[in-house]
Amino acid sequence: QSGEYPRNETLYMSGAQWGNIVGFNPYFGNFANGLIGLVNETLFRYDPIADKYIDWLAEKGEWDSPTVFKLTIRSGIKWSDGDDFTADDVKWNIDLGKLPTIWWTDLYKSIKSVEAAGNTVTVTFEGTPNYQAWQNALWNIPMMKPSQWKDHANETEITSWTPDEPIGTGPYVFDKAGYDPTTRVVWTKTPDGWWASKAGISPDPKPKYIIDLVNSSNNVALGLLLSGKQDLNNNFLPGVATLISGGYGLHTYYDKPPYMLPAVTSWLLPNTKKAPLDDAAFRRALAFSINTDQIAKVDYGNVVLPASPTGLLPVWDKYIDKEAVKQHGFSYDPKKAAEILDEAGYKKGPDGFYQTPKGEPIDLKIEVPSGWSDWMQAVQMISADAKAVGIKITPKYPDFNTYQSQRNTGNFDLMIENSQPLSDTPYTYYRYLYQLPILSSQTNYNFARFEDKEAWDLTVQLAKTPRTDIEKMKEITAKLQVSFMDQLPMIPLWYNGAWAQMSTTTWKNWPADGTDRQFIPISWRGWLQMTGLDTITHLEPAGE
Amino acid sequence: MLAVSDLKIHYRTLAGAVKALDGVSFSVADGEIMGLAGESGCGKSTLGKALIRLEERMQYVGGQVVLDDKVLPIADDRAMNPYRFSEVSIVPQYAMSALNPTRRIGRMIDELLDARGLKGSTLRPELERRLAILGLTPDVLGMYPIELSGGMKQRVVMVLSTLLDPSLLIADEVTSALDVASQKKVAGALVEFRDRGYVKSMIVVTHDLAILAQVADSIMIMYAGKLAEKAPTRTIVEAPAHPYTRLLLGSLPEVGIRFEEQRLPGIKGRPPSLLSPPTGCRFRDRCPLAFGKCVEEPPFIEIAPGHQVACWKADAHAQG
Amino acid sequence: MLRYLARKLFIYLLTFIVAVTIDWAIPRFMPGNPVDALVSRIALMPDANAALTSYFMAAFNLDQPLWQQYLNFWWALLNGDLGRSIMLFPTPVTTLIGRALPYTLGLLLPSILLSWYVGNVVGALAARRKLLDNTVLPLGYLLTATPYMWLGILLAWVLGSSLGWFPLAFGYDQSLKAEWTWKFISSLLYHWILPFASLFLVALGGWAIGMRNMIIYELESDYANYLMALGAPQRLVRKYAFRNAMLPQITGLALQLGAVVGGALVTEIVFSYPGLGWLVLSGIQNQDYFVIQGVFLFIIVGVLLANLIVDVVYVIVDPRTRVGLQGDAA
Amino acid sequence: MTSTSSSPAAPAAKSGRNEILYFAFRNTKLVIGAVVFLIFLLGAIFGPMLATHEPLTFDAPPGLPPSADYWFGTTLFGQDVFSQFVHGLRSSFIVGALGGITAAVIGMLVGFFAGYRGGIVDEVLNMLTNVVLVIPTFAVLLVVAAYLSVRGLGTEAMFIGLTSWPWAARAIRAQTFSLTSRDFVGMARLNGESTFRIIFGEIAPNMSSYLVMTFILLFGGAILTAATLDFIGLGPTDSISLGLMMNFSVMNAALQLGMWWWFVPPGLAITAIVGSLYVMNVGLDEVFNPKLRAL
Amino acid sequence: MLKVENVSKLFRSGAFGGKKKRVIHDVDFEVKPGEVVSLIGESGSGKTTVGRMILRLTSVSEGRITFDGEDISTLKGASLKSYYRRVQGVFQDPFSSFNPIFKVGRVFRTIRREFLSDLDAATWETRLTDALNAVGLETAALDKFPHQMSGGQLQRLLIARALVLDIRLLVADEIISMLDASTRIDVLNLLGDLKRQGLSIIFVTHDLALGNYISDRIIILQKGVIVEMGATDRVFGDPQHPYTRSLLDAVPHLHERWSEEELKDLGLVADTARSGGHLIEHRENHLVRVYS
Ligand SMILES: Nc1ncnc2c1ncn2[C@@H]1O[C@H](COP(=O)(O)OP(=O)(O)OP(=O)(O)O)[C@@H](O)[C@H]1O
Ligand SMILES: Nc1ncnc2c1ncn2[C@@H]1O[C@H](COP(=O)(O)OP(=O)(O)OP(=O)(O)O)[C@@H](O)[C@H]1O
Ligand SMILES: [Mg+2]
Ligand SMILES: [Mg+2]
């Protein structure tokens, strides 16, 4: 074959890979994008739009008893090296959780045993299992070939070693000839055919090659996209709204604003350890003073939606207690904001800005990374809104690393934060908001350092509610919502989108609202399981 | 035979023309070594340069130069080129830095000769012979200039400049930077070259009269862009006719003269600016003999065979 | 001559030691811990942090006493080990550099050498012809005053973005496999032209001006005057002047190297060209100290070596250095 | 060497200083360079007063080409390019001046003392100079800047100054060295003058034109280096600069979107400023160096 | 008054001063009040170096130099200044002895500031005027730039500078060799006049005729070694050392022409510079180096 990937057989995508590709270890952050999903598959997948789990490598997964989960492994699946995919393989992968550096190790601590027999794997928990986390893990744990990994399944190598060529069960295999860690990884269709299409579970993906390009910058991405050299682009492109309507032949999930599916809530993150941000009234006043509609419209050109006062993403709409929102929620209302402050004893100083009840001046910094222009503009609008109410907030733009380290160590007043994405359960959101205890460095959760024992207990309670018991979940989340809206440990602003710009020059049948292809057209890590894969399997060559 | 008549060369400057040579006429016979002396800035070097190559700022204003019955096109750089080296040549004041520092000397000479349409290799034996006369081995041709001492470089330049047996050689201040011992060697070499016929005639420019007295057949004294006096060496030394020449000679301490015993007089004052020189005799401000007539310019006339002077009182003195 | 080289060598050695020490010291005495960044990149349960942190501290030799770290640093360096990348752990920095280097060298070497050569020729021509001089001189000043990236941006905008003649990213077309086929090579060249051109042009201006001034200076020198007085044709005089003027330009080349390398780094960024500049940029954005450090050291070594080569070349072509330092010649 | 030092007393009619001015005003290079430089300097001083917008606020319609309301158009995010431009100009001048001064001061101190003292002082300073000279300073700046979490104009200028002095020191050393061998320095020592006095009272004034030119080149160099650093994203984190403008425009696809008004002005300004400095330098050289004075 | 006692000078040469070059060997002489001593030798013989060592512009490597019994190398600060009030120098190049960008009068202001700040204005003015008159210059001359004056005038200004200080020893290093024949004699005569007033002068030259003209004693230096020294008439009238003779032979005379053989004798001056040997007294007041 000539040294070229024929354009009409190749799907180009980008948006997930920043910086060089670091190999094929699914437990290390910068592994080749597409590895999980295209090569290393998961036991289940999850469809957030339909809120449905999809049986995948496991044909069935059920609670035999409140503490025993039984997995039935699909038969006839083969690893790309030809070996059969077995229940033992699954057990081995779950058992990785005993390593302290594996992300679900906390969950694993509550597992008493994992047993494989025939095509079943039985997982027995000690005490009440964290149902929510388990369910989440089931569609996130990648299945790796034990024979390839067994020598490296130790505490440190599991997050740092990489095989030369990954072995998986997925529809694609690694194409060594096309690999260039600085620019791209190439996935080639499994030569022997993919089990899922053979089994009739999924259409066979049409692209013979998938090339995931390393992002160098927005401008490169935009250039490629506009010149039809890229099919699926998952970058946030500044000014994208004008492009979509600008006749460049770009396809988006919605054909009108907001164009994109909401993917993650952007929050105003207060440091609740600092006065006056430790005061719920003050935080609420802040919430009332910010005009998020304006931000969505002016800053984002309507590619985002203002967030619900609960902060919950639209996919979790069914959990939202509309009544509670009416009573406890907030909306843009500067007058109300002022009232709250007055009521709480804040007084305006000679400069026209509010002072703390103790009479100290309030002068808050709000920080976003330098160069993140949409956020930079947002904080300016926020600071202007706050000023209108009488709260003094000054925007600052440290570089990203400073921003990150200040966030983790609690050395800030206000920030914008959005690191907790969409998932199958609001539990992940509440864990993100409330997790205790507070450590000196908070790396993933509770950046606000908000100590609310009660809310955390409720979150734990939510965790121990089976995923099937929706009513119970609603009940708990309703309580959490009320508590959240009263306390506002973080202030929801808007939903950042599942940025997806698709070109129809080479491939068609992209996901779209109102069609039978209601998938999320996103290739980010962890999103292929969330119907990103279906986006690919439903593509058809544009020429036909 | 060199005949220069009414040569005028000016320097163009922002302040106006510096009249460095303001009508100079003289001749140099075949076989003659003519010394050219005078105070600093009187135009000695200008004269030397004018005869071979005008620099960018030098402006030919008038006059004629005839060498061996051919008129030298001194104002035309291109037309002048064929005469250079073969007819007129120069040993420059800066002999120390006159050689390309990054070429071996022999190679440089070959390239120069080749560029002049001559064969370097055929001249090689002659070159080596002449070097030997000045006490240099052929090895120097394989060296870079930096490997030679100053004196050696100066001798190499002398040999090179005279290699084509030019009719006229101009030696500009070739001894000035040297101490007495080296001075003598160079002076000897000049005479030797003339005697061997390597050059027909020579103009030796210097401000050191004593050395001229040793080598020159005749001496020409310049003052402020004009000629003051020209005469056979003996005449100049023993019976100078121009008051300037006399004062100049009078201010030279000879070995043996001691301050205690005989206080030598100097010449008071400074030469006039050549930007706007005064009319009439240019020396009159400093001249002890100056009188009314000196406001007119004295002609450069022959008062005795081979003795020319520009002074209204010259006649009287030569006889008196 | 040997003394001269020995002296130079000593200076380079000293420079190297100083540079390495600076390089070693900066991350250690600046606030912040690089390992934190690495650990925070891996999604972890809080209590796994400590284990992994100490693992990485050990992996990066950061858990030892300072002097030990310093010695280790040298030892590793002398073994060609520049540590491991943080953003791409556990990829060795040398691997990353090895990947990026061909691109950077491919830009740098031709642009430095060609701009030097062409600049010198153009400058020499300019010194000769008034007309050329009047165009070369202003253009040359304009070019040297142009920031590398801006020229790159302009070229990218006009020739790449507007006219669409040239690509604006990557080292080769992403639809090609990296095989030594003609198609691939031509694609490499095609992607190389614009970044090369912007480096080349900016450097060109400086050399042309330098050469022009040097030539004019040489033409006023004594040896040129003497040659002309001996009726040497312009050709020969200019040839000598050119040769001699070239010598300072050689040393100039060595001194310019650092700046040109800087230029190459930013040019790569403009054109998303996968060389060292690109690597450094991602190192900076990801706070990958080891990559920054490694590239830095690499550049230092490269520049020092290039300087040394230039010095040796200089000694060979300029007889003055050869003799002048043998002791007291003459 | 020889007795040719009878200086041509030609233009003696005018005194030294007037003469310089006379030539300065007639030197087209100097005049053109100075005019261009002054235009930008004035832009940097008064521009920010004319600017109707804060440079970093997003209060304009996005992506507008130049118009009467927005002289240089607006960025993709609705910032006024003109405001950014004039503030960036100011930063460039500040960095150039501070960086240039720092480098000039170090270069002068090192150059003067090495050249004047000679001997072991010279050896050591020379070594230092050579070391800093061969280190690719841009790479050092890169490393240092990468580690600084808060970066301002001042630190940037200082670091540039600290790394860009060696060639100046070298040149000044050579000049000082040759001046030191001049007899008036010996005379000064016979006067019992202090080293400091000799250097700054006797030697330095003699190379004042040279120092001015050195400073000019350092100034231009600092502007260029700063722009390059800013472009990489290692510039000031809290203000705007011409390099940052280029960085933002490129990173945000101004090229692809054809928003030339976003990246052309900053680059043009740098080129013009630095170019005018270089041209002024040549002009000054011609003014101060009688050999180069054109007729 | 001034004693130069077995002084040697070594210069470092080569990279890092690895090698040392001895340019002055064991030079030993004395200068008495009111005496003019000429240092004569060819280029590079070390004349300037000796002069600079006396002026403390160059350090002494071996031996010592004393002035009125005081070792000058120990002088510092105030004592050095007081030394310079007694000993001064004038150098070869008058144009480079003045800072070209200042008017020449600045030299005198500096002198006043550094040495004579205790003098009241009137006394200073008279002293300055006297000194200028002594060298034949007007005070108006102070208002000129160096390039507006002739070399001879500048040298005279420098001598005036020494006079203002009322010094006792002047080191004059080739102070006339860059001057025109017509002006150099003025300067020489001026030195002669000063000598009559009791000033001691060390007169450095390579021109034997000039050395002869004003000096009481002659020291012939060859490559840093004194080969002959003594009263002027003795050394010139009856040179003993071959080097002295060859130097004398090389001096061109206006009225005597060299013979053909003399002129064309291109052989090098006999290289007799051998270290070792010692000076013996040939006659009273006439020392010559002999080699065993
Ligand atoms: N390039 C020049 N531009 C302007 N004037 C010049 C130039 N060269 C020489 N002059 C002037 O021309 C006059 C004659 O100069 P020239 O060099 O011929 O004198 P000279 O007799 O050789 O003096 P010296 O003994 O100092 O060499 C002097 O007044 C000098 O100032
Ligand atoms: N600073 C120095 N470093 C090294 N060598 C020096 C230094 N100064 C002088 N010399 C050497 O010392 C020797 C004597 O020099 P000096 O200048 O004293 O000679 P001079 O007799 O004054 O010669 P000239 O007649 O040329 O002035 C020379 O060989 C010279 O090269
Ligand atoms: Mg002359
Ligand atoms: Mg001397």
C-alpha cells in the first residue's frame, strides 16, 4: 500500500490530544486519544442523552444481592492478538483496583472478593457498596490484556509504563507506521472484524483509518477544519458561532444556538475559607448579581446556555426539583442582591462599595488563566455586574499553572472552574462539590474548601443508593439541591458545550438533534463510551 | 624624466576646498633622487599621491604631469591604471600594513601580477634576486605578512613596488617611523635600487632633512601647498636661498651641537590654513625678511642652474 | 594556535559548567514543586497522592540532599540522560528532543548557512553598486529589525492563509505515512519552506548589512589602497576585501547562533512546526521543567559546539590567529 | 605612528558641539530614524490617553475591521486593537528603556573596569563576558521566565538587561582599552585622579557617542527580545504588550480568519521602532565619525 | 635625588600570562638635581618603560626606585599625590595627551582641584599666568580645543602644567619626536631653560643628536640593558660600546654624506645585546658594559 491514507477512507479528528502523545497506558493522562473506546473497550457504555447503560463487553450486569454484583461476559470476543476475551481477564482488570494509584482504589477497598467462573465474574462487597461509583466505574474501567500488563501491574508502573502496541478488543488497532507522537496517532480497522458488528450489536464503522491529530493550537485546528482537512473537531474555537453561520459547511449537533450539547458546568468558585466568601449570604448575593444570560449571549455568541441554579446539567433534568429551584434558586437580580447584602449587615463604604459587617473593605480578585479569552471576557462581565451591585471584584490573569496551583492550594478569592464533566450520575457532581475532608492540597474535588458535614453525608448516602432506585436518588438530590442553593458553595454560571464542529466534506450522517443519531460527537477521553463511538459507527462516506 | 607643471589638487571638505597643492611645477631627471621636505601638512603626501592615484576626496583642478614624454592622465582613474606599477610606483608610508594580511605574500604578488596581465612565475626569479639584495630569503614569499617584522615588511614592499622597473618611484615617509639604525638601512636600499636601475627616478618624501641630505640628489622644499625651493642637495644644505629653507635647516640640531654652547633658533608661528590661504608669499607672516613686495606671489624661478626659488629676495641672498 | 584553542575550550567548558549549574539550580530554588504538577495530572484519590509523589520524587532524584542531586545531575548529563518529561512521563527528555531535533536542525542549518552565504554575497554586491546599495541597505535594516515571528506571521497570512499556497501546520501532510517516499519528502519540503523563509530572510538582512559595512571598511584599508596604487584591477581588490571581510562575519556567525536559535523557536511556534521550539512551548504550557531544562541544555551544548567549530574554522582561515598567538612572532 | 596627527584644522571655525548638531540635522538617516522613533514614542506617551477603551476589556463588538469607531478594529473577543496597541507600545518602550539601561550599565561597568584595569581584573571580567556571551541568552531567559509565576514588565526588562550586555561590555572594553593607552589617561593619573574619576571623567566622555550608539542597539535588542518572549507566552501576565498581541492573534486564529488588523500593527510597530533605532545608529555613526561624513 | 636601583621589569605575555618577558634588566642610575639625563636606544629598548616606572604608571618588578630616599612603590593616596607634585611627565604624542573633547584649560583646572585647592583664586591666576608666560603662551590659549593648537603649543602647555606644580623632576618621553623640525627646537630650548632653573629632566629619545643637544648625561639602552652611560661629551665623543657606535654611525648628518659603502652596508646592527656582563668604569663618569 502506498504511503498514504486515502482521504475518503480516513476520519480525522482532534480536540482531545494536547501536547505529545505519551503512549498507550489508559491510566496515565496523556495516552493516545481513542485508546479507550477504539482499542481497549469497557464492560458497559453509557448514553447520557437517553440516560441508558449499554451492555458491551459484559452482556449483563446485575445485583444478585445488595452486596453481590454479577457480571456476565459476552462470549466470542477476541483480543486483537487472537486470544479469547475471558472472565478471568475481567477479574484481573478489576483487581487492578487494589493498587493505590488506580483511580477507583477507594471503591475497591470496599470489595471483599472478585471471582471468575465460566463466563461470569462475581464481585462481592463488604457493607453497603458505593453503588453510584461502581456503576460509574463499570463503563470507565478499560479492559487491558493481562498477559501484556502483568509484569507492570504494580503501584507505580501502572500509571507510567506503556506498551509499544496496545492489545484490545475494539474495532480498531494501533497503526505503527503512522504513529508520530508529536502529531498524530493512527487507528486502523481491526483486520479480523470487530466482535460488536459481527454480533450485530453495532454497525461496522466505515472509516478504515482514524487519525487523531495532536492539537497544537486553536488556529491550527481552525485552519484544518476550514480547509476540510479535518472531520471532527472538538476544540473550543473562539468565534465559532460566526463560523457556523458563516457558510463554511460546518455541522453541529443543533442547527441553532446553542449548537452544542452542554457538557460541563462552569462555576464561579469562591474560596469559602476567606471572608466574606465564607458567608453564604454574600455568595448568594454574588449569584444574584451576575447576568449569565448576558455572558452566554455576548461572550459566547449563544453557544452556551446559562446554568440551572442547581448546577445540574440538563441530562440530569429529572433530578431537578423545580419547586425547590423556585423557592431557593437565584436569577439575575441586582436589587435582590443588594437586599441580601443589606440584610446580612453589609454596608456600603465611602467609595460606594460594600464593606463587611465588621466594616472592612471588600476587594476580591477573580482569576482565570491568561489567554483563555472566553473566560477572561466572562470575568470582566462578572466584575462589571458585581460592581453595579456594589461588590468590588478585580479580574486577574495568571498563567495556567499558577491558576491551577492556586486553585489546588486554596490561595485565591474567586475563580472560574469547570473540571467536573458530565457523567451518568449527579453523585459525581456532589462529590465534586462537597467531598471531605479538606486536605492541604485539593487536586480534584471541593476546590471551594467548603465544609458541610451534612451535605457530605447526604452525598455518601446518595453513593450508597442503587442506581436503579431513581426515586431514592431524587429524594436525596432534592435535599442536596436545597442545601446547595441556600449555601452556594460554588455558583453555577453556564454550561460549557460539548464543542463539536463537524465537516461534511468526507463523512456524513453526523449526530444531530431530532434524528435517530442522538449521540455526543465527542472524542475526548472517556467520551467515546458516552456514545462518541456511536458517532463513528454511524458515519457514511459523503460521496455516496 | 618627470615634468610637473602647475599641478593643482584640492581636497573636497564640507568647509570648502583644501588647496593642498596650489600650482606646483618641477621636474625630476632620469636617475635623480629628489627629496621632498617641508612641514607637516604642506602637501608632500598629496603630491606623491597625485602622481599615482587620486583618492576619493582629492580633486584634480589643473596642471599637467608628463612622464617620459607621455602625459599621465592622473585625473582619470581608469586611464591611469596601465601606468601604475609599471611606470609610476609607490612605497607607501604605511608599508607595515600594505600587504593583505590573509594572503601568503608570494601568492598575493602572483595574483597581482596575473591581474596585471603578467606572468607571476616568470618574474619569480627576479623577485627572489631582489629580495636577496635586501637580505631577505625566498622563504618570505611563503609567509603571511604577520610573520614578518616591520622592517621586513617594508623591504618586501619596496621590492614589490619596484618589481616592474618603474620610471618613477614615490617613497612617502618610508623612514619616518624608524629609529636611526633602521632608517639608515632603508635609505641605503633606496639608493641601491636607483643605482641598479630598478627605478629611473625617485621622489623621497620626508620631513627629515638630514636623511635627505644622505640619499637625495636634489631637494625640494614645500611650504603650504606651494614650492619654496628646489636645488641640488649640496646647494640646499650649504647655500639655501629661501628664508624658510634656511630657518628649517637652522633649527636642526646636529650631533655635537649643545644647548649650553649654541642655542638654536626655531621658526615662530604656524603655516596658514590651506582652506583660504593668503595671497602673496605664504611664508611672509613668519619670514624675518618679509617686505612690502611679499604681498605679491613670488614666482618659482631658477636663480642658478638647477636651483629654483620662490622668494622676492632670493637673488640677493644667493649672491650675497 | 593550540593555546588559542585551549583557551577557547576552557571558556566553553566554564560556560557549560555555569549553564548546567544555572539549569540545575533554577527549578530547585524557585517556588513550587514540579512533581505536584505531574501528580495532579493523574486523577487520583487523595491518599494515593503521597505514594505517587514520593515515587516521582525518587524517579526525578529530588529526594536526595542537594549536593547529591547536583552530582547526580552531572552524572546523568554526562551519560546523555536529560531526565524524564513530566507532561509525557515516562518518556525520556532525550527521546522528545530526538524527535523534535531533525525538524529544528532542518530549519536552522540551511537558514543559518544560506542566509549567511547569500547575505554576504548580497552585501558585497551592495558595497559595489550604488543602486543595489540603496535598496539592500534599507531592506536589510528593515529585515533585521523585524521580529522573527512577525515575518513568519506575515508569510503565513499572505502565502498560507490568504493565497493558500503553503500549509500552516505540521512537518508534513498528515495523510502521509512517514516513509522515505518521494511524496513524503516533497511534503516535508513543502511544509518546511515558509518557516525556513522567515528565518532566512530576517537573518539575511543582518548579514547583508554587516558584509556591506565590512567591505567598505576593507576597501579603505591600507592594503587595498596599496593594491590600487599598484594598478590592481577592482576585481582583485574586491576579492581580497570580500575574503577579509568574511572573517569577522565568521565570528559574527558564532555570536548570532543563540539569537537565531531563539528565532527558530518562535518561528516553529508560528508554523506549528514540530521542532524544539514547539517542544519547549508545550513544556512551558505544561510546566514540564525537565523538558524545558533539557532543551535548554541541548541548545547550550549545540551552540557551544557550533561556536567551537566556528573557532576552529576561523583559526584555519585566518592566518593572523595562527601566527599571532604562537608567542611573540616577528 | 608618524607625524600625521596634525589634525585638519579645517572646520575649526565651528566649535565641536555645534558642528555635531550641524551634521546631525543634515543627516537624512538620523533625521528619518529620529522622526519615526519620535512618532512611536509620542504614540506610547499620549496614545493611551486617546484610547477610549481599556486594553483588556471586552466591550466592543468582536472581530470588526478598522473603522472610525475602532481605528485598528477589534479582536475576536471585542477588545479595541488600538487601545491594546498604544498600551503595548508603551510597554515596549518601557522594556526597551529599562532593559537597555540595565544592560548598558552592566556593560559599561564591566567594559570600563576590564579595559581600564587590565590584568587579572580584565581576565576575570573577560571570562565572565565570554561565558555570558556564548550562552544562548534567549534560552536562559526562557528557562527563568518559565519558572516565574508572576511576571511583570520590570522583571522582564531586568532579565533581558542582565543577559544582553556582553557584546556591549566587549565593545566598550576594547574602546576603553585603546583610550587607556592614550596619553591623556596617563596625564590624569599623574594628576592623582581616582580610578573612578579617570573612567567617568576622562574616558567615558570620549566615547559618549559610542555609548549612545551602544545604548540604542541595546534598546532595540531589548524590544525585540521582549516581543519574542511575550510571543511565546512568557511575557507579563498582567498587562498587554505588542508581543502578547501577536501571541493572542496567532493563537486565536487571526490568520485563518483574515483579521490582519490584529497582528499587523504590533509587528509593524516593533519593526519600525527597532528599524528606526538601527537607522539612527548608522546616522549617528556618520555624524560622529568624520570619516563617514558624506559630502 | 632620584635613584633607580637595579630595576627590572617583566611583562606577562601569552594567554593567562603564562610566560614572562623581561624587558628591563637591572637598570641602575641616578638623577641629580638640575641634571638632564638622556635615555637613548632604538625602538623597543625599554626607554618608555623606564620612564613610566619612574612615573609609577607601571610597576617595578625587581629592584626599587627611590626619590629623596623614599621607595616610590610604597606611595599611596596622599603621599603619591605629593610625589606627583614633585615629579611629572610629558609624553610623546601631544595630541593624545589632551582629552580631545575638552578645552585644554581643563588640564589646569584639574591640577588645581587635585593639588592646589588650598590656593586662593588670585594666587592661582598669577601662578598660572606666570607658567604660561614661561612657555611663551597666552592665557587665551586655555580656551581652545586641542585640535585647534599645534603640537608644539600643546607640548608647551604640558610643560607649563609641570611648572605650575613647581616640580623637581620631569620625565620627557620623546616629547619632540612628533613635532615638526621647526617647532621641536622651541620645545627643546624651553627644556634647556628649565634645566637652568634647576629642574631635573629625564629625556627619552632615540635621536642621538637631540640627546646630545641638551643633556648632561647619556644612558644608552639596548634591549633593556644599559650598555654605556656617562657624561654626554664622553659617551658621544668617545663611544666604547659597539652598539653605541653603530647608533652614532647611523645618525645622518646634514653636512657629511655617508660614503657609498657606509650607505649600502645593509648588514644589521651587531646584535650585541647579551645579558650578563657588567658595567665597568671606562673613565671617570663613563661606564661601559663588558662581557667576560
Ligand atoms: N582627506 C583629506 N581631506 C581634507 N584635507 C586633507 C585630507 N588629506 C590631507 N588634507 C589636508 O591637505 C593638506 C596637505 O596634506 P598632506 O597629507 O599632503 O601633508 P603632508 O605634507 O604629507 O603632511 P605630513 O608631513 O603630516 O604627512 C593638509 O593641510 C591636510 O590637512
Ligand atoms: N604593556 C606591555 N606588555 C608587554 N610588553 C610590553 C608592554 N609595554 C612594553 N612592552 C615591551 O617592552 C619593550 C620595551 O618597550 P618600550 O615601549 O619601553 O620601548 P621604547 O624604548 O620606548 O621604544 P620606542 O622607541 O618604540 O618607544 C618592548 O619590547 C615592548 O614590546
Ligand atoms: Mg604625509
Ligand atoms: Mg617609547
